[in-house]
Amino acid sequence: MFTKATVFGTGAMGTVMAQVLAANGLQVALLATRPERVQELLISKENTRYLPGVHLAASVRPTADARAALAHTELIISALPTQYLRKGLAAIQPHIPPGVPVCSVTKGIELDTWKRPSDVLREFVPRSPVAVLSGPSIAPELAKCLPTTVVIACADGDVARTMQESLSTSWFRVYTNNDIIGVELAGALKNVIALAAGILDGLRAGDNAKAALVTRGLVEITRLGVAMGGRRETFIGLAGVGDLVTTCTSPHGRNRSAGERIGSGVSVEDVMRESASVIEGIPTTRAALALATERGIEMPITEAVSRVLFDGTAPLDAITSLMQRPLRSEGNY
């Protein structure tokens, strides 16, 4: 059981992870990338930008001082958005103690390199055990201590179990496995399908269409995940179908909500500009297609989302093209 932890990133997920750790009695440094964020948190005693109304636990200490936050830490939770992760890690790397375990809660794929967050982390903490946490974990529900179940994947079983003990509460249940690739890719790729689910909602396409999308979406993200080294069974677990269902149906999901606005006629540019949080599914769509093309993997839903996001295709036209694809056996994966 850890006693001191540092959470790097003051978004919704970083904040709730700090709260979870505090609920288990840990002293937590909530490390921000900008001093002005610390002032906001200290003055309001809550994350008004991302989780308004949720009072920070007394043992959560917001700070922008990386040296002090990391000096005696026993666990680091990495919660920066994927596209900002590399820059953020470069800034704090000199202060990270060698060998301290790091757990990523970031869901995405880095543009240009097509690397997963854990791959980026290993570049900066080569001597540290790296784990990933994923699963159906909408931050506003976590903040209210509603029952939530997730999975931690780590190659080191002892580290995984210590993280499991330090994070599990009466309302936050943590499983372990060792499929880092599968868990991480499932968490990233489901955001693309969630965008598509939101587009369907914006078009008022109905529940039948949503159910079919989630089902076939799971097929194609499994297809790519297995090709990249993940285990098929991971995609029918918490990190796969569990997170996919939540993200495609919850009104709190950023990607589904963004897709709904796009489906109802709002431009992609306006949706991105007006969002308070990073919509990870948008850059992940580019990355997923690049990885699929490289491996010769067919991902028709992801391709359709890409045409809407980047090529100006009307959402209804993209849906129509999916429905008119050549007929085939469902067993043909």
C-alpha cells in the first residue's frame, strides 16, 4: 500500500484520481502544469473548470512545484491529455525519482509517432514500472463516489497489486491483468466509436442504429488491437466493451457529446473550439487509421468518422455509405 502519491494533470480524471487516493488515506500532490491553475484550485477548493461542486479532499495538495511534488512520492498517476503528454513529461523529468511506479489514466494515441501513452512514458521513466488504468470511469460519476469498476494492466504483477490496493475503495473496484497493449488501445479506440455514436444521436438515427454501431465498433477496434499485440479477451472486458458502452451512451462523455453536436449540424471546428476539455477521439481517429492502413486492417466506421471530421463529408452521407457497403457474413471479422 502506497502512502504518498503525485497526480500529474488537473483535468477531470486527474482530479478524481487524486480524490480516490485521498479516500484511501494517501497524501496526494495534485501537480499542475501552470501556476494559475493552482491558484484557481486553492482559492475555490474545487476544480471549478472540470468538476464544479466537488470539494477537494483535505489531503489533496494542488501545486505547480514539480520538485516538491515528486521529491518523496511513491506513486505517480499520469493524467495529461495524450497530445500534451510529451511536453509535460519533459518539463518534470528531472524531478522524477528513478524507479517510482507510474500509472497512466490517459486515453489516446500520440499524433506523428502513433505511440500509446505508456510508450511515451517509458521514454521519460525508463527505469520505472509503467501501468495503465482504464475502464468505464466517467469522471463526474467518480466524483460523486458512484460505483465504478476499472482494470489496471502492468507487466509487474506485484506493482499492479500494490496499485490495486492503493486505489480500491468501497465504490471504486480495481481488477488487474498484464495486457497493457490491449487495455490501452481499447481505451483509446473506443473514443472514435463514441464520436460516431454521438453523430447518430445528433441525426436522431435511433436505438437500433446505436446498438449496431457499438457492436460493429467493438469488432473493428478488436481487430486492430489484436493486430497490434493485444489479447482478444481484453476487448470483451472492462477496458473494451465496458468502457465502450459507457462512452457511447453517457450524456457526460466528451466524445459522444461532441459527435452529437457534429451530427446536429455544428462544424467540427466550432465543436473543438467551444469544448472545455480535449476531445481525444478526434486526433485518435487520425492515428487509428494510420495504424490500420499500416497493418492492412479494415475499419469502416473509423473511416466514416474520419471523412466527417477531416474531409467535410455530411454525417448523413457517411452513415448512408456504411449502410450500403457490400453484404457479408457477420462472422467475417
